[in-house]
Amino acid sequence: MKKLLHIGCGPKTILQIKGFDPSDWQEIRFDIDPSVKPDVIGTLTDMSALESDSVDAVFSSHNIEHLYPHEVPLALKEIFRVLKPSGFLLLTCPDIQSVSEMVAKDQLTEPLYNSAAGPISAIDILYGHRGFIAQGNHFMAHRCGFTFKVLTGSIIAEGFKTIIGRRDQKNYALWVMAFKAENNEIDKDALALQYFS
């Protein structure tokens, strides 16, 4: 079976990730928080518990924005290191450009959409979910942000060769799939349909 490293898994499992069939993929749940019972405890900037070239894919949903800007290259280097040569990264994070447009309209605290955690406002996307942080989960604070150009540029700078992605402005999110190797024969539309929410 192929191996999927699920970074910052929280309570979620492979069953909540689009595109990964659990009959084909073995999930390795990775998180900083021991209370969610991950397979491996660690941080984005230190995945030393994982061997180099050991996983076929890495999935990271709304994790990278919790890092300080200077830590982003370290995290991307670690992801690159643990991926097999044919592996890929699937990453989603907030789209600061879309959020900033709402702030410019003076809608900092108005709800933009509803999530399982309740209404989400621009302030939550910029700085982290206020409710979780108020409960003492300081891991949820956001310390940096990305536009599509900055995110893809950061990923390319750490060695990834082929990237597809899109802005999901309706959900104020960015989606990127980055391959460790050159991959000119991929069907970008098909992959986006399979993996991007």
C-alpha cells in the first residue's frame, strides 16, 4: 500500500480527505497534540521521527499558517525530505488575498461562512479561530499567511518541480499539489477534480 502522511491531523482521519481511498493508502497520522492520538507526535519543522524518502504523499490542511514566516522553509524542507522521489504534497491553507478583500470592505468580524466549529470571520482566518484559542489551544494561532503567488513560490524554492493549484475564493482557501519530481504528463484538471475540495 502507498503511504499517506497526514500532517496536523487533529481528530480527522483519511476518511475525511478527498481523493485518498483507504483501501489503497495507509495513513500515518502526525500531530503536535498528543490528545488527538496521532501515530507520530511532532512538528512541521521537525519530522525527524520519520525516515527520508518514506511516504508517497503528504496531506496538510490548514497547518502552514500556524508557523512563523522563518519556519515555513524548514517545514517545506522536511516535507520534501520525507517524500519518496515520485511523491507529492497536497496542501490547503487560507487565501489571505480573499480575506483581505473582506477586511478592506470593513467586514473583519462579520461571519463569512459556517464551519463545523461555527461561524468563521475574517479575523479568525487571519489570526486563528478565536474560540479554540480562548479555550487555551494556542496551537491554533496563525503566525503567517499566503497568497497563491507566495505559497507556490515558497514551495518551488524548496525543490518541488511540478505544481498545480487554485484559489478557492468562495471558501477563502488555497489548494496546491506539488510533485517532488518533474511531471509533465499529469492531467492537471483530473488531479484537481480528484483531490481539491
